[in-house]
Amino acid sequence: MLALPVIVSFLASSAPASADLKICSRMSYVVEAAIGIDEKAATATRGWFRIDPAACRVVVQGTLSADRILLNARALGVYGASPLPQNGTDTLCVASGNFVIAAARECRAGQTPARFTQVTPTQTDDGNLVAYLAEDSEYDDEQARLAAIQRLLVIAGYDAAPIDGVDGPKTQSALAAFLKSRGLSPDVLQSPNFFTTMIDAVQSPSPTGLTWCNDTQYKVMAAVATDDGKSVVSRGWYRVDPGKCLHPDVAGQPRQIYSFAEAVDADNRTIKINDKPLNWGGAKQLCTRENKFETNEQGDCAGRGFSATGFTVVDMSSGGKTIRFAMP
């Protein structure tokens, strides 16, 4: 799993909020951030602001009047099952896509609750206010960028581990092979849109490993299971956005791989077509549950707080398999 211990790190300051507010990332993930503004007992939220590793994004321009500033950050769906823990103390409403919610304490249709953390940015020499997203690894900008490249290479099936932000022959070899396989010039490394280009390449079908591709207009949540001959481990959920592909992290060489996926709406309710759930599975009954999960026990699902879900067998005999989620 990609669930590394991650913290949100901020520099404190008593400076008044009188300039642009920027969020800077020293994380090995491309993230999307939403902010909450508490002012005079009213709370508004806005998002999502995409922030690349070793980059900053202005989230509020001009003078900011606020009693409290709050932040929620999430990794892109390409990273799989929610690698960033959300353990803030405030629950505020967010929505998909670009959003502004004026009264964010009570969620309405199309909005979902999310945990926000209060932050106190620091004022920099240029007069802006800055808050930093950081991991326990405490990367600097250069290390965060390299670790992010390593992480995406591993997701794409290349051996760039460990993900440590340290350059070396193995990372360079994996990167060169990845760029060549995707028809990309090494010059793309200097492009300001490098991470967009790399993520698009990672999210394209691969000749090796399992790839999920979402050909519907809905968000799809997927789960994978592996059988190593000793036990069957099922885990989820992976978010596969419309028009995107994703490679679930499958370690080693399992004897068998299984897959299940279902389409959901903005409130994470299962989409139904003619009263039938829109999902892609099979006859193999394995354990899942509504929230993020991983289990190596597949007996008595209900008795352990899980649901028995029908997975399909994935034929990996050719070395790679792309499963396309399409409308019936």
C-alpha cells in the first residue's frame, strides 16, 4: 500500500493576513488542496487547487480577513487508496471539481464532509503568506520532486524503489526506460507541466501488470485482490476518474489477481442503470467494506463487518491486462 505516515507541516507566525496566501508542497505526491475560511462564525470552503511537488499555488489573492484558516489535502487518484490520512478536527463540506461553498458546516446535495486542519501560515520576505505541506521524511524541494518521480515510476511498474528522494543509477535507468516507452523526450523533465505529462503517461494502458480504464462519465471505485498461494488479500478503494486509467499496486508475482469496481455519484452512492447497480465483477466472493480496507481473511465477511462482493478473475497470462469500465 502507499499509505506512508504523512503530516501537514506549517510555519507559525503572528503576522496579519495582508497578502496572497500560498500553499507550497514538499510532498512526494501531486495533491489537491481545499481551504476553509472562518470569519465571524461563518465558514466558507473553496477548492480544489492542484499543487505539484516542489511547487506553490496561490489559493487566496489580496487581503484575507479570517479568524481561522483551515486546510484539507488529498492525493490524486493515480496513487490509489487514499495515501494521505485526514485527521483534522473540523468537518467541512467539499464538492467535486472547482467549488466555492459559502456555508460549509452543513452539507447539501452534491457536497461531502471532509476533515480540515487549522493552519497558521508564515509571512515571507515578499509579503505573501505561505503554508507548507510536508511528509515525515522532511524532504527539501529537490528531494520531494525526485521522490515524486520515483513514486510515479513505481506505480507505472518500473523499479525505482526505494522512494527516498535520492538520485542514483536505478532511478535514472527506470526514468529513461519510462520516457522511451511513452515516446517522451528527456527535455520534458524541464517542462513546467512535467508532472501533468508524467501522470497522463502513467494513466495510459500498460503492456505489463493490471490496468483499469474508466470509459464512463462516472467516478469508479475499484478494489483488487491477490492470491499468493497462501492467502487471498483484498484491498480498496482506488478512485478511477472518468476518461482515466490507473494501475493498482500489485506486489510480487501473485498466482491470481481478482478485480471488482462500481460507479458512484458525487455522494459516493452506487449508480444504477434500470435499477441495476453499475459495477464490474464476477463470481469470486471476497470481502470488502464501504471505507478503505485491506484484509487477508475471506471467511465470514459479514461477521467481521465486511460485505461479500463478487470479484472477477483477471487473466494475466499475456503479462498485462487492461480492464475497461464501460456502460452496458
